[in-house]
Amino acid sequence: MNPATRAYYILRYLGPRFAIRRAKLGLQKALGVTRRKFHTRTWESISLQDVVRSGTPISAEAFASFKREQSIPFLFPLGSPPVIPLFIRQAQGERQPSLQERLRLLEEDRCVYFLRHPSPRKIDWYVNPFDGLRGNSDAVWCDIPDFLPTQGDPRTLWEPSRAAWALDLARAKPHGQSMDAATFFWRWVDSWMAACPPFRGFQWKCGQESSVRLLALAIGLWSLADDRATTPDRWVQFARLAWATGYRVSQHIGYAISQRNNHALSEACGLLLISHLFPEFRESKRWKAIGRKVFAEGLMQQTYADGTYLQHSMNYHRVMLHASLTAMRLAELSNSPFDREIYDRVSLCGEYLFQMMDETTGRVPNYGNNDGACLLPWNECDFTDFRPVVQATHYLTHRERRLPPGPWDEDLCWLFDSEASSSSQSESRPAVSSAFGSGGYYTLRTPDSWCMVRCHDYSDRPGQYDPLHLDLWWRGLNVLQDCGTWRYYDPTRPELESYFKSGIAHNTIEVDGASPVQWVSRFLFFPWPRCVASSFGKTTEPAGVQWFEGQRHDYARRPWRVVHRRTVLALGSGVWAIIDDLLGRHEHSLTLHWHCTDAPYQIDPSSLSVVFTTSEGRLCVCVAGAPFMPTVLDVVRGSEELAKVQGLAAPYYGERSAVPTIEARFRCALPQRIVTLIGCGVTVSCRMIEHNEQTELWTVDIESRRCHLDLERLAFGSRRVFRGWASS
């Protein structure tokens, strides 16, 4: 993309305010202003006398006594972590490695990456232990590039510094684990501080990372404060770390605000935390004011009126809620709660996430960027289980539980108190078919299967290219899935990085083997997708058919001039129909992708179907077309060839696995209709049997039963595609 076009798109989509703010930050860096603010220094150079208000004791012994006597209200009393109820401690946790194993690894100076992967070697804060690439440990953070081939993935380098290990050590005693948790906590803190002096090295590069780190370490300190290892010198040491973090965040929070994402909320939360726990700092009053303002304004600006989130990501939605839970609890504890509109908006955000959740597993579609972030991992639920944050958010905003008891209730104990886990449950309300029009999410739900469709006209930056993507779930299995994220940066495999954020890694259609968007940076592409939902509803008969219809216009411009219209029908009895209409002229190549659950499969060329043998029974996917049938129906699984990357999914950050991906290819003149019929537990097939100027009639065979699907004739400007559904 040429510079003029790029500048046009930046002004059009991101606005002049963004451009001006980024230009100002760039000028400050070029003139050396940023570097002078963050000149490197030693920890010892941060003197209590210089950072605390007059009258605050500054000797180690007196300062430690002062902190203990302050009686600052925190999530739990100083030195008294919450009592974890027996039903939580005895619950079968899905998180692996287990808490006991994670604590054992810490004794060996090894931590767990992304809550799943034990480090193969002892901690080195600047080395990625999985590929050996090293980050810069010497330069001022603002002089270190985000992405370097010799440095590798920055998210992996940052992961151990997020200090999930501190939460594990805080949880050791409440979970009955016999170990000297405080000694190991301070051993790890000492190690980090020795390797990462203030503002020097890659670990100081991100204000959000600094804030998340301090939150975890503060919980560890508060839990282990009564141990003899938490000496007066340790209190001074932690105060230095807290002050340096507050300075790092407050002096550069304008960058986070300019990003319009969870960075601003996390950094605001960090400032609120530091000002709450260390009110004696001279800057605390100002930091608190900045934190409250940035959080309140950011939350209302970044969340839509229906509770959806501008980052278009399920995991970033959870990050936003974790930051909100922390900031709002700190405000409550300081007797200055946020306004009711903040609570109402967060309540909507929690309800949205509940509606996106598979109730049997707690999982949600692996939709949008997912970098493995989890700000508050203080339970034994798997990373993919969103019940902890749904439960905690509902309790924060309603003071009652949304879900029945389970291991996800441990968050309530840490955020509120142990009694919260035994509080009353609100009236049980199952997830229902829902339209979140502001955010562009639509769900259709039947008794044992449900789907999510993505249809949005973007006003905020998208992270992946996935218009009209569809996720389908059946009895807890994500049978049609989003492929996830893999890594933000892999210098050795750029084709993998490109694949996971592209349209071919999502359940949608590619026209002429080309993408209609162009990436201009690692996290930004133009033009933004434009999709419009046209119809959403349910027929009135007892076994009503539910439907969604929407249009995608990314291919509507030259050279394609093609409109993609998708109709999704929940026909009942485990049968789903997806009708894709490609409206245009001339001949085009079309490729429909369905990324399926990883299960044994067989292709039946005669019926153009693929039958999977899953743990819940047969799953049948049949593809037909009119006026043209597919020229090829193939399944690609685990292809990593440079010329064709396909059939890969990343259920967790940094992991990739093979998944069978159905590709139905067409070479035909438009308009063209593609019908995908899916049978959950039943074998299905379909074909068009007749048509006239107004309608098309399709037969749908479900096992031995024949039904008819009545559709509007394929044409521009037609009314709703779905007309009727009946058995013979």
C-alpha cells in the first residue's frame, strides 16, 4: 500500500486525533524527551525520602511498621488470604499442570508459560526458553524495537514477568500446600528486580505488562506479609518497585490511551492499585485521579451499548473485565465507587460473555486475537473456561452468583470474601438466541447445538479478517471453529503468522484466491470489513426455524464486484443450513472453508459430504450448489507448506495443531448459491429440485426423512432468502 493511500485510511478509520497523538509521541521520542524521562537507574537510587510525603517513616523497620499499621483495606486483610471452601479445593480442576506441580516447578526456578507450558530450563528473564531467542536487557526500554528476528515473539518474552507464579504462591497455603511460599516468592521477586533495574531492558517496554505484573506481586505480598521472609527491607524493596511502576505508567499513559484498547484500562488499574496501597507516595493523589479518569472514560468509550467490546476478541473481553473487576473493587474499598453507569455497562459486558459461552464447558468461540492473557488466574479452571470471569462480574454488579457452585467460585473468594462463594444464586436463566447488533455478534440456540455468526460494520480496529465467520457448537464440541492466533510474531514462519489472522483461517468464503484487505502493520489492515445484518428471527410454529441473514461487501469493489450474502438456519433436530449467495457477474473462483473439530472423517464424493466420528456421535457436513456444483470437495489437515498453509488451529497461544478443514471449490459464473447442510448426530444431504422466477425448492434428506427447504430465488435485491421449511 502506497504511503498516500495508507495516510488516507489512517485518517478515515482512526481519525485525526489518533494521528496527531501518535505524531506527538513520535516527536518526543525522536527529540530524546522519552529517553530523558526514563533514564536507567539502580533500585537503590529510588530513596523513600524522595518518593514519600513528609512525615512518612523512611527507615526500613519504621516503614514496615507504618505499612502494617495503616490497615489499608485490600481484597483481603494483610497477611490473611481468604479461606477457600472445601468444595472448591476438592473440585477436579482442569488446569494443567496442577497447582501442586506448578509450585514444585517454582522450587526448581522454572515457571509455567501461558498457564500450560512448563519452562524447559531455569528462568532467564530475557530468554524465550522454547526457541532460545533473547530480548535486549541493556538499553532504555523506549530504544528497543517491538519486533526483532533475534528477539522473537515479545508476548512470550513478557509472559513470566506477568507473575502468575506470584498468585500460585499466594494460593499455596489456602489450598493446603506445604511449602515455604514466602521464601520462594521473594526469591523470584529478587531475581526479577536484579535482572530488570528501573526502565532498562525489554521487560519495561510495556506499561500494561508493568501494571499486570505489579497486580500479581501485590496479591503475593499481601498474602505472605506475615511470613518472616517478608522483612522490613522487603517492604522497602516492594515500595521501590511500586513507585517505579507508577512512574513508568503515568509518564507514558498517553500511548496506551491512543491505542484505544485494554492497555489503557490495565494501566489505569495499575495506577489505582499503587495509589491505593501506597497513599504515602507524593504522586499517589495524582496517580489516582489519572487512573479513575482513564478507566471511567476508557471503559465507556471502549465498550458498546450492548456490552460488546471494541477489540473484537473474546479473550480481550475477559482482559477488559478482569481490569474492570480490579479497578472497581479498589474503588469500593476506598469508599469512592464508580458511578452506576459503569456498573451497568460492566454488567452488560458480563451478560454478553455469558451468552457467548458454551454452558457445559464454559468455553467460548476462540474468536479474535488471543494472546493467552489472563490477568487473574487464581482458580484451577482451564484457560479456555470463562465461567470464573462471568461469575465474578455478575457478583460485582449484582451481589449474587450467576452460575451454580463450582471451582470457578474461587475468584469470588479472592475478590470479595469466602462468603461470596456461598451467596444466593440469581434466577437461573439459560443462554438464548441473541442479537448484539452494536458489536456484530448473533447467536442461534437449539437444545443441544448453537452457533455464533460474526457480522459487523467496523468503527474500531479489527484484529483479524473474518467477516461472516460462523462458529458451531454441539454438545460441548466446537464442531466448526475459529482457528485462533498462534503467535503475534514468528520470524522463522511469517506464513503461519499471516495464515491465522487471514480469511482462510475462518469459516467464510474466499473469492479468486485473493484477500480484499491489505496489512500495513502487524496489527492493522485496510480497508476495514463492512458487513450488514439484514434479518434475525424465528418462525412462529412450535418447532420454529431460527435464522440469521447478513451481507458482506468487502469484495464489492474492483476488481471483483461481488457481494457475499450468508443465511444461517437452525432447522431443528440437530440440522443446520448455511446458504452462501455470491452475487455478481462474470466468472470467478470461490473457495468455502469449514474448519472442523479434529475427529476421524470419511469423504463421500457421491453425496459431496464429509462424515466425522466424534465423541458425541456422527457429524455430517454436506455441500451443494446451484446452478453449479463444487468442482472439488477436499479436506486439508495440517498443511504447513509455504505455498499452502491450511488445516491448522491454535486453541492456546503458542500452540498449533492439525484440524480437518473442508474446502469446497467452485469455478463458475455468478450469481452462485452454495448450501452447506450440517447434521449433528444425523446423516444429511440436499439438492435443488426445482425453481422458478421467484423461488427455489431444495430437498433435505435427514436419515430416512425427507424435508423441503423453500428459498428465495438467487438474485440481487431479493427479499429474505428463507421462505419456508416442511416435511414431506
